[in-house]
Amino acid sequence: MIGKDFISLFDLEPEDLKDLLSLAVYLKKRRAQGVRESALAGKHLAMLFEKPSLRTRVSFEVGMSELGGHALYISKDEVGLGQREAVEDVARVLSRYVQGIMIRTFAHSNVRKLAESGSVPVINGLCDEAHPCQALADMLTVLEHFGRVDGLRIVFIGDGNNVARSLARACVLLGSSFVLACPEAYAFTERDQAAFGEHWGNSVVQVHDPDRAVAGAHVLYTDVWTSMGQEAERDKRLAAFSGYQINASLLAKADPSVKVLHCLPAHRGEEITAEVIEAPASVVFDQAENRLHAQKAVMRLLMADDRDEVLAAARAEAPIN
Ligand code: CP
Ligand code: NVA
């Protein structure tokens, strides 16, 4: 059973991720039916942002409101995490006011520290190491387009970054295979490789030739080459990744039924062309929408008082095999 927080998919068991997917499908369907939710009425989510955001900020805020609760946006300059005030103190103070904290920050250790020091659930809305909410929405999108989340070949072309790492772990948990096609200098680290355990070299692999990687792929995925906080490395990264763009020519080498995913924001003309974003194979806006449904599932499970009841309903209505 999923614990107090949602920080990294490496903390989860396969059943936890399947439960979250079931619940996301269930909540998405109820929203389409016009059901008004009230499970988080009277509850508050503090959202701490040390990096910019469109999707994460809006989907958490709207999601919280749709569940009957309220979200507060707190910018980097207001809190000064670890500078104006120790992370531990921020956690303890916020725990007196709100029933959940979402944080987007740099160091993964800040997210852990917040969770250990506070008494309320902490949700990782992206850090340098992980983007678990994104991977949950990604697998919801995959489920909708393929009718399953196991037995698929998901090929990530680009940087072995936070998004790639979380997605690879989601694939491991759900029984799909993950291929990272990247320049050698931007591969998964030895620490990452160890975290994949027996799956490393089997269902999780890395290669350096994108043309060969796309063969047999069900999904082609990419993310920016320069992540937030790496802006000073931009020129070096542009050069290193130049052969790793998802463009029409690469897409033509994949199966015609392949789907293209991107967590967004996209740097059109860098990691992906505008033509591919607009191509019928692209499902990037379904994927962006699914951040809302995925995170509502996370908040519903972590912050509401009726976890067992809602999980039973979701498992019955939308089982994930
Ligand atoms: N994909 C994603 O996390 O988008 P934002 O940075 O806009 O939140
Ligand atoms: N890897 C990107 C993802 C943005 C959603 C970053 O960390 O900036």
C-alpha cells in the first residue's frame, strides 16, 4: 500500500502504481460524467515552486479544486527554502496549516527532508532526480492508447534525466521494457543502473543509436535537452544531442502505429520538430491533460480519509492487469 508521500516511483510496488492508474481512470470517467467530488473539502495543498511550471501548477490547482479542496501557490522568493528558513522548519510550519505539500525543487534531498520533517503528505512535482507525477500521467496515456501498460517497448530518445528515470521505473513496475537512446555522456549513471537492479540490461537498456532503437517501438518519447537549472550548459548540450531529434525521418523508421510522447514544454526544432508534435502519431496534449487526472488520483489517495473505499471502487471499475 502506498505510504504517506509520493516522492519517487522507486518507493512504490507494482500494485501501488496500478492502484494509482485505476484511480486516475476512475476519476477521469467521473469527471466526464459531471460528478462533483468533495473528498478533499476543507483541505488545503501548499504548492512550493523553486522552478517555473505551466502544467504542474495548473493541474494541481485545478485538481485540488475539483476534489473540493484548495491549493496555494508559493513561489521561490517567498519561502527561500533552506535560505530564509530551514527546510525542516518550513515542513513543520506548513504541517500546521495544510493537509498536503507539493514541491518542485532542485535537490531530491529537499523533497525527502520536507517529508521526514513534516507530518502531512509530500508530493514531488519534479526535482533534478525524478518526475513521478509525469510518469504516472505518461502511463495513463499509454493505457488509453494501447489498452494495456505491460509488454510494450517504450523508447526514450534524449537525456537520461529526471523524466527518463521516472518513466523507466514506471515501465519496470508495470512490465514494459524501456530503452534510453542517448549520447554516451548523458546516459543513466551507475547509481541509476544499480537502482534498476536485475532489470538493468534486461527490460531497461541504454543504446546510442536512435535509428536502431526505434525499431519495434510502441512509444517514442523525448524531453528537452537542457533541463531547468542546466541553462549554462545549453550550447554544449545542443551539440551533444544533435543526432537525437525526433523528426519525420526518425518517425518514418518506426512502426506506423507508434505514438509520440513529450512531457512538455517542448523546444520545437531541438529535441522534436513542430511537424512531429503536430503529426497524427503525437499524443502530447492527451498526455498533458492526463497530468490532471493522475495527480487527482495521488491527492485523493494521500489526502482523503476514505482511501480503502475509493480504491475498492476504482479497482472494480478500472482494473489494471
Ligand atoms: N511537464 C511538466 O512538468 O510541465 P511544467 O514544467 O509546465 O509543469
Ligand atoms: N527535464 C525537464 C522536464 C520539464 C517538465 C526539466 O527538468 O526541466
